[in-house]
Amino acid sequence: MVLPPTHGRAVDWLFIVSEFTGERVIPGQVDQDLWAEHIARYAFAARFAKGKRVLDAGCGTGYGAENLARAGARVVAVDIAAAWPAASGQGPAYCRASYCQASVEAMPFRDASFDLVAAFEVIEHLRDWRAFLLEARRVLAPHGLLLVSTPNRVYYAESRELEGPNPYHVHEFDFEEFQAELCAVFPAVEVLLQNRVEAFAFGGATQGSEAEGAEAQGNDAHFFIGVCGGNALPDERAFVFVPRAANLLRERERHIRKLEVELSQTKAWLDQQIAEHAQLQALHGELEDHLEEKNRWALELEGNWRAAQERIVELQEALRAEQAGAEEMARGYERQVAELEKENRAKTEWAIETETRLTAELKARVEQHAETVQLLDRAEAVVIERTQWAQKLDEELGQAKTQLGMARESRWVKLGRMLGLGPKL
């Protein structure tokens, strides 16, 4: 047998806390009924396990493997997820089994390594359940047994009618299909039925007792437990597992008290609902009066609305007439604008032509004025020159007059005039 890495030494504890979904049982996190339902299968398997090499395939948190180990078996447990005894609330000192993480469809063990393989509530989670059955047959010794359980599809379809199919189950089996799948791999097969039954238990502190059971119909069962082997199966009588707290009368009394509390709460809730219903009826009456008033107001509003609609029609007719007049006026304005634009273009052409002509005339006048200014400048220069010349002549004339006056006053001139000589001055 190929042993997992934890064999012969302490397990590395993985303290994994996961939300309970009902598919991976965690001790302390499930109610007593569900716990008893699961642990009963391992109590059944313990009858075959003492002194044997046992494989717990799909061991989950390992609570079942530890129970088989305490029953005297040498247990190896395998699961696809490593959520082992730490999650079950036990400690390393209580770990009696060896653990290995692997798929049950391809297990790392030699052929004929085990005397007993337990696989409880595993096969319905597998897509290739035939591969698992072949692996179980391979690792079992020729005299070994496979104990495999699964829920009854017929029962589950009825019990989960409101919730719908279990989302964690890949494939569920009815009695005939389950038996056929087991027989396809194992020569010897017997399918046992696991049911919760009512019984009186007389005994000490033992976990279970034996009793003869009556024949039952396969598809009436809650769970199936297949006992499979390569040879003849052991002759076993029916098995009844009685949990420590299995006082059915006490459980029923507790359930009755719980139902009475729920009934009292329901009655109080019903009284509250009746009171609320009365309040709602009163409110309903007020709402009906309010609604009637609103209906009257709505009828009045509808009349006003119809009158407004008629007035709107009148206004629309008037608006259409005004729009027609406005369109005609607009067309007249457009004609006038076109004529004005034509006239404006003509005036603009005249203005441009006039501006061109006047600009040419102005240019000629400016040139003429420039010539005139030049002539005036020359005439002014001549005038200044003539003025200066005249001033010079005036100055010379004054000098001549002065000289003439002096000459006239001269004695010599006077004498010559008397003598009739000299010029006449």
C-alpha cells in the first residue's frame, strides 16, 4: 500500500472554517438529526473495520475516519479538499488516521491495498462515478468490501420539491440505477436501505444495537448503502443505530413545545394581522371617500378639459388663418425686398460710377490747383524781386533827391543859374 505523506508523523493541521452547506459535515455546526444521519453510516462501517486496512474515500473533515480509527482500524483518508480533522474541532493529539489530498477517481495507492473502502455521500458529487467504482475495486483486496452510500433520487425529488434540485449533486440515483452501476463493477452486490425509524431502545451507553428488520421497497428509502465485494458478502443482520440522545418521546415533546411556541407566536402575529386588517379596512373606507371626491373632481376636470380642447381647436383654426395671412404678407415683403434690392443695386452702381467720376475730376482739380500754387509761388517770387528792386530804386531816388536838393542849395549852382550857366535843376 502506498501511504500518504502524513503516515507515521503528526498531521499538519489546517484550521479551515467554511460556511456549512449540508454537503461537508462539520461537527458542532450541524443539528443532532443530521449528525446522527451521517455518523450512523460510520457506526455501521465500524462493524467491518476492526483490525482491517480501511480507506475513507471522500472523507470530508475526517470525523468518520477518526471514528473508524477509534474502532480499531488502520485508516487512510483521502479527499479532494484538504479540510481535515482541524475543521472537525479535534486536535492533533486525537488524530488516529492518516490523510491524503487526492481525487477519488484517481487515487495514489497500489492495487489491493485495503480491506475496506468506505465512501459515504460521495458518488453523487462525481461526474465519472464509474471511474471511482473501478478505482475502489482496484485498491481493494480480493476479500475486501466497498461500503458506498448515496441519497435516493426519488425521495430527494419529493423532499426538495419546493427548494429544487441540490446544486452540489452532479448525479443522483434511484434504487435500480444504483444497483445496476454497482453490479457493473462488482460481482457481489447487496443494496441496503437506510431509514429513520421509530423504536424503543433498551440498553446502556452503547452507540448501537441490532434488530431484525422487515422488507422495504427500494425507492421508499431515504438513503442507499451498497455493500460490494469481489467474493461472497458477509451474512449481516439488519442494523439499528441509536444516538446517545435518541429519546424519541423527549424529542417529540421538545418539538411539541417548539410548535406550541411557534403557534403562540403565530397567534400573536395573526391577532396583529387582524388588528392591522381592521385598520386597513378603516383606511380603505377613508380612501374610498377620498377616491369618490377625487372622481368628482376628475369629472369636473374632464369637462374643463373638453372645453379647453374645443377652445384649442378654435384657436388652432384662427392660428391657421393668421398663419396664411402672415405667409401672404411675408411673400409681399419678399417682393418688396426684391424690388428694393434691385433699386439698391442700381443706386449702388450709380454711386460707384459717380464716385469714380468725381474721383477723376477731383484728381484733375488737385493737379490744376498744384500748378496754380506753383504759378503763385513764382509770381510771389517775382513780386518780392520787383518789390526789392522798387525799394532799391526808391532808395536811390531819395539819394538823388537829396543830392539834387543839395545841389540846388549850392552857391555855385545858384551862381551858374544867375549867369545862365550849368544845368537846369
